[in-house]
Amino acid sequence: MDGWGKSNKFSVVKTGNFSEYWSFLWELQVAFVFSNELGIPLQWTKKGPDLHGKIENADFFIECNVARKSYGTLLFIEEIYQNYFPQIKVDHSPWMHLNIKESIEVFEAVFAPLQNPRNLEMKLKRANKYGPVKVFPNTIREAKKQNFWIYFDGGNSKQRTRQFLPNISGDPTCYLQDVIPTIIKNKKVQIKEYRPNILAINMLLSNDYQIAQYLRPEETLQRVEEYDFLDGLWITSCGIDGIPKFDNSNCKIKPESNIHLFR
């Protein structure tokens, strides 16, 4: 794809950051759809929105966003643990504040249990016999404060008690009314000078969004007309081995934008 040398995409190669990888992959998936399915080749940009293309010789721009927050970090933690113990789960309270600080101190504490594999093997046996057993953190209070915890699922146990897990959640309606508008507003500076534009949002990493969307489908319809700096909005959930589709996504483009893709 053209524009690689002019873009700032080298960071994903240099750092190997888990979250940056998801963003980089989403840009490639968006570019694939436009190029292979719509016949509109895209290229990376040096500044402004991530991608640039032409429709009927008219410029348009696409800013790609993966709703990461700490969801990518949770997946990273779970992936590391499951390399050693596939039965381990990493979870959090849905629709509540989730912000894991990515620091050496935090990761040292999170992965400290892996330094004692014999203890983890004992916990696994206990989980299979009695039900879920916590791995991290040590107390419910800490779990509530950080809003994530690691535990053995105990899938073979008939006893499904989870007394050590916080039994709380947020409001899915309030979550949906906040999450997408916040993403849109945070992208204003990036896209307002580049028109017409489309904001392509991938919500795959957020199980909170996918569950809330199922429970409150009427709240997922965003009014693109409310944002004078935005011309089009494309919201979907697409995995690393999938291709995003317009027909199962939330798509809206302002008629006056002259971007003839989806209405």
C-alpha cells in the first residue's frame, strides 16, 4: 500500500506494542475492504487521518480507531498466562471504568504468580474440584479498585461459586451513550481539517460494547449529523482473521458529503 515511507507506521515495527498492533491491523483491514471490495485503493498519509483515497477523482479521508483503552492489555495478560495454563481467565466488571497502568511495577505484580508454577498447579486442582480460584489480586477490594482479576475457571467443577469475584457492573445504556461520542470527540483535532472524512471504529476488543449493543440495540445508532467536523461514521466489530462488512455494521454518511458508499 502506498504511503508507508511517509507515514508513522514504523512505530508498530519498532516497539511491538500489543495495542499498536491492533490499530495497525485495523487500518490494513479497512484498506483491504475499500481496495478489494469497492475498487477504491487507499494510501497512508503523513499527517491527519490515517488513510486517503479518491472517489470519482475527489479526495476523501479515513481515520481508523480501535477502542482499546485497557481491553488490549487484558488480552495481552490473558495470552501470556494461557501459554502456561489455558484454564486461566482474565475478567473485569462490565461498563465500568477500566484503566490498567502499563508500567513495569504493574506488570511485575500481575505476572508474579507465574514465578511459582507449583502454586498455580495446586490452585488449578482446587478449581477443578471446588470451583473458581483467584490468582490475582489477593483481595476483592483490590479487584474492585483495579477492575480486573485473574482466576482459574474450574470448568470441571459442579460448584460454580465465585465469591471472591466482585459482583458489580455498570449501566449498559449509560455506557453506550458515552463510549462512541467520546471516541468521536477525541478525534476532532485529527480530522476536522480533512474533508470529507469517515471515522471507522472497530469495537472488537470491547466485550462491554458487544454485550451492551445486544442488550440495548436502539442506543447504538449514532447521529452523525450532531458533529459538524464529521462526514461519515462506520462502527463494527471485526476480528484479526475477518474482513469488515458494511451490511452488518452501523454505517452513516451525511448526504451532502458526496461520498457515495453507504447511506
